[in-house]
Amino acid sequence: MNVAMHEEESLLGAIRGARNLRTHHHLLQWLQRDVGRLMPHDVLIAAWGDFPGGRLCLDVVSSLPGMRTTLVCCAALTPLLIDLFDCWHRAACVPVATDIGGSTRAIASSNADVEAIGRMRSAVVHGVKDERAGLDCLYAALDHETTARPCSVEAMGLLLPYIDAAFRKVSLLPMQQHGRACSPTAAGMEDGGKDAGSRGDIDALLSGREQEIMRWVCVGKTNPEIGRILNISPLTVRNHLQRIFRKLDVLNRAQAVFELEQRWAPSGAKAGGL
């Protein structure tokens, strides 16, 4: 079998392997076995949320000690992921390889719990822009090799749709439920949301315009539809929503509705009745 046929078989094998994933263990096996043949890596990180604001949720998949979603401190990795996100944007949102040795050594030196990441030297990065949810999702394959393999960059471009779909098939872990982002605000909150916002009411938290927008969001209106109703541009609606998400400490409109229903709306009421 020639090299081209072998690569094609490996690609088809990776695609087939993504079909029946359901658990983090299956995801790890698939990434290391099938994806690893085409894109060798030690750690695969999925990050989603508000990158400019540094409010992210993470999935960390690796066989290295300590490198698990449940063990890694999200805040420790956030600066690295923001840098990788910026690198991806500077590359016009195409797969890109970059050196991360300095960043990972700094993380490991100040966070003993993620010592293993200090051995990572290169990363291959690609992402997905989810226009419907208003989120960016970044995938970073970290490797101990000083220079990322050229084949890995091409493989990331080919496999990203399947990697993205595979992560979405796996249930969220408890700390990822309901979009609780990793941010200074969220990280310091006690369970139950005992922050200043939860002690106030909707009027104290959201402006009148923001409440108007959320009423229409709760009934399923899109940004252009809300803009036409309120006689403002879709971009203005999006900017309002980003401020609302920050105030509610969530990542998208579905999570904002959930927060309003579960934490601020009167018992038995729906968020549409704000």
C-alpha cells in the first residue's frame, strides 16, 4: 500500500471512529488512536466562550497525569488559550501551528497541578465560529515536539468537523453544566450563585433595553428580528446580548434564558414574563 492510500485509509478510519462516541473515555481512545495517527499530540483542548473577555469553558483530553477536565484549573490555561485564539485569528481563521514552550513553562511553574503541560512545546490550532449561538470554539492539539509536524496542520483542517462533532456528543461534566464559565467572577462564587447579581432583582441587574431584548430572546426571536421590532440594528442587538451574557455570567442566549428562569424569575414563572 502506497503512502497516499495509507493516509486515505487512516482518514476514513478516523471518520468512522467518530460515529459512536458517547463518553470521555471513548473520546480519549479515539483521539489518541485514530486522530493520533494523522495528528500526533499529547493533549487536546476544546475551549468555548467569550475569548476577548477571558470567560471560557474547557474540555481537556489527554493520557498525561493531571491533564483531565476535572483536574485542570481552567483559569490557569485561559491566558494560553486566549493567545492561541488570537494566533488563529491572525492566521485568518485557518489551521495554524505555533510555538508555546514559553507559555506552558510559565503555567507549569506557577501551577503544580498542571505540571505536565510544562513539557508541551508546540500547538496546532483551529476553531469553529458558531454564529447561531454567538460563540467561538477553539481546538488546540498540544505536543511535546518543538516544531509541529506539517501533516498535523493539514489533518486539523480535515478532521475539525469530526472532532467538533465528537466533543458535542459527549455529555458535559458537572462543572460545565449550565454554561458556568471559568472567569474571576464565576471561579469565586459559591455554589448557588451567591454573588451581588443574585441578591438583586432583574431591574437592578439589567437595563430596560436589555430586559426588552431578553423578552424577545425568550420567545425565540433572532437578532435581525429583534432589531426590526425595536428599530435598532442586529449589531446593536448583538452588543446588548454580549453585555447581558457578562452580567448573567453565561456564554450564550440559551444559557441566559436558563439563568433567568432558574435563578431570578419568580417560582413557577417563565423568563418570558420578565
